[in-house]
Amino acid sequence: MHKERVEVSAEMLTFVGPGSVAVAWPADWVVLCFDDRPTARVLVSDDPDPAELASAGLVFAVDEAACRRLFGEPPTGESRWHLPAELRGLMRDITGCDLPEPARATLRLAKSIELLLAVLGRLAADALVPADDAGELREGDAARILAARRLIEENWRDKLTLDGIARACGVNRAKLTRGFRLMFDCSVADALAEHRLGRARQMLRETDLAVSSIGYACGYLNNASFTRAFSRRYGVPPSRLRQVAA
């Protein structure tokens, strides 16, 4: 069984329904795969797996040049995003249309363009919530986990704790821990250390501040904990890194 094909334009094809996609497209096209499971998502990819195409209820294949013309640099690689309710409604207008032909084809063509523009516009504005690969997190929880990451990015110098981050973002500790792993493939502690130790390494190379002062400025309460963390991360203590850099 193959999905139903809709010729939207010379720059875009839409495939609707169950089954495989029965046509290839140029290598420089971007593919968007929409699913409507409880956690509705869109996969944006430049090389989707055939299984992803088959499981999606709706597939767009779009010329990369058209994406660039409309919204600047097109999405690349492979990313998953939650579909907000209004975009999910557009998707269902396309997949669930029961009008007779040729009205059905006309509606699907128009709604495909509308949905494509809405998705690309929100991606360009960083206004979609990332989704985990397994689809375990609902949009609200994913948004809270994303807020936790932003809190770390903006406040990494402060004394942050797992419980404090969870409370600030409205999620319990267990969901924060699991959700961070699902979305970012690292722990909360790993993300915090990435910012603190990355800045510390930069300061060791670019300033003459004492090692203990750099550690304190980067959120470590004493020199011993800073040295241990730095050595685990980079394989050498901070004092040694400074000697090598000099």
C-alpha cells in the first residue's frame, strides 16, 4: 500500500495516509513527517528512514531552495518537534478530509502550503518545543524540561540544585532527570558542568586570575571540588592546563 500523492507544486509533494512513499525526490529536498499519536510530532529530516515515512500519516517533501527563499536557512539534519494544537488541526484537515474530488485535492493542496509555512515559520522563530525520539514526553512536560535547560544556561554561575531547578520549572525531580536524558542525552549535572568548566577553561587560558578564584567564579565552592571536576572533564588539573597553555 502506498500513500496518496498530492502534487502541490514543482517544489513540493504531499503524501497522505497509511503505507509507503512510492516516489523518490532530489537529495537536496527537506522532508517533514507528521504523526498524530497522543504526542503529535513533526520530524524534520534531510534523509528520513523509510520506516519513519511509512509510519507518518502525512509527509511533505520540499525543495530546500524553496525553504531558504521563504525563511532563510532551512532545517538540516534530523530533529523532532511537538505540534501545537493549531498545527495539529491543520494536519488533521489534510489527513481527515472527506470532501469528494476534486474539492478534496484542492483543500489538501491549500492546507499543505499553510501547514508548511506555519511549521517553517515557527522553526525560524524558535517557537516549537523539541520532542524526544521515543515520544515519551508530552508537549507541556517537554516545555518544562526545555525551561530547565535555559535556566541552567542563564544561571550556571549560581548555586543550582536538582530540586531547585525542578521547583522553578514546575516539574518533579524524577521527571526532570528522565526528561533531560530523553531530550538532551545528558544529565542535569552534565549540562551544568559543561557551562561551568567550559568557562573555567577559557578563563585559565585568557586571564591571570588564581585557579581558586576562577573555580569560585564558575560556581564551585572550593578549590578541591573545582580541581576534581576539571580533571575528570579534561584529563588534567586546571593548574596543569594553564602551564601547557602558557
